[in-house]
Amino acid sequence: MLAFLVWFGVAAAQDQEPPEESVPPERPLAIPLTRQAPRPLPEPARDEESEAEKVSALRSYRNQFMAVRHYSGLAMGTTTVHTDWYGGYGWGWGTVRTGVPYYYRVDGWGVFVGPQRLETLSYLDHIGDLNTQQIVKQKTRSQRTLGAALYGLGAAGVVGSIVSSAGARGAQTQAEFTQWRWAGTASVGVILGGFIGGSFPMSKARRLLTHPGQSVDLATIEEQVADYNDALRAKLDLSPTEALSVENQQSR
């Protein structure tokens, strides 16, 4: 009996499992990991359609806004040189007219839309001043009528010169020849007065049509241009800073 109990105790001790070993806690690394930079936040989604509208508005303003700027250049004109000749008794007296071109420098200021300089009627149409536009048209028509009348007088002088020259060639006496000669001299005076005098109203009519300053003073034009640009900026929904930036870029 005692031997059985000893054997049973030994067998029971062998059947028991060995206790599990305890796992020591993990220790932190001796060298800490490098901290990574934070990732940038995603950009907010942009409204491409809105940006396209803004770009289109800026382009429209650049092409349509008005500015008062200085300009210079060359212009060409033509002058008429008169040469008198006298062929003696029986030959008569006459005048040879020769057109001689000449160039001159033009400096001044004008109203521009983009690269284009506006003439008077176009400028008044842009700012909507139809009353002044009608006045300019009437003045231009009046000056052209006067110039055409004087040119017609000059043409009559040409006819008179031709007739007097023919009469002088057919004169039978010295007195008759002298009368035709004086008629020819008067015709030359009519020619000079008609063509030279007619050039002044024609030139004034041309200036009325090409230069707004002939009808509206500079201070008024600058105010009208500023009002026009403000209305255009509001129409295109641009800020004053954006409009001023476009204007400064165009003025360089």
C-alpha cells in the first residue's frame, strides 16, 4: 500500500505542465524614430468656370477701356507751286502749277481704345454724347461747304486764266493784249485765293472729325473717360484694383 501511494504521487507530478514563463515588457528603442513632416492639406477645389469668366472679363476690359494718351508721328501734305511764264506779244501769258509733297511731324494727345485712336464721332458715340455729335456734324458740313465754294472759285480762276491766255494770243492791238493780261493776272489771284483760302475750312473740317479736343476740352474728356471706364468695370464685375492693374499694364 505504501508503495502504491508513492508511485501515484510520482505519476501525478509528471503529468502536471510546467508553468509558463512570464514575457518581459518591450522596452523603448534606444534611438527614437524621426518624426515625419505633416502632410499638406489638400487644396480646396477651384471653380474653373468662375476663373474662366474672370479671365474673359479682364480681357474684355483690356480691349474696351479708354485712355487719354500722347501720340506722335509723321503726316504728308501737298503744296502747289505756281510758275508764271510770258511768251511775248502774240504768245500770251500763263501759269504752270506743280504739286510738291512735303512731310511734317505731328504731336498731340488723343483718346485710345486699346491700340486704336478714336476719331471725334467714334469717341462721342462711345460715351453716348449724341448732342455734341450732331453739333460736330453740322460744323463739319458747314466748313466743307465753304471750302468747296472757295475751291470752285479757284477752278473759275483756272478757266479765266485759260480764256485770258487764249485772248492774249489772239489780241490784235497792244491795248487789247494789255486787257487780257490784266484779266489773266486777276484770274491768278482768284486761283490763289480760291484754292489757298479753301484749304483752311477743309483743314478745320478734318480736324473736327479727327481730334475730339476740337469740340470738347481736355478736362471734360478726362472726366468722361473716367465715367466710361467705371461703368465698363461695373458691367464686367471687376474690382477697382483689377481694372487699375489692366490700365497700368497698357500704359507701359
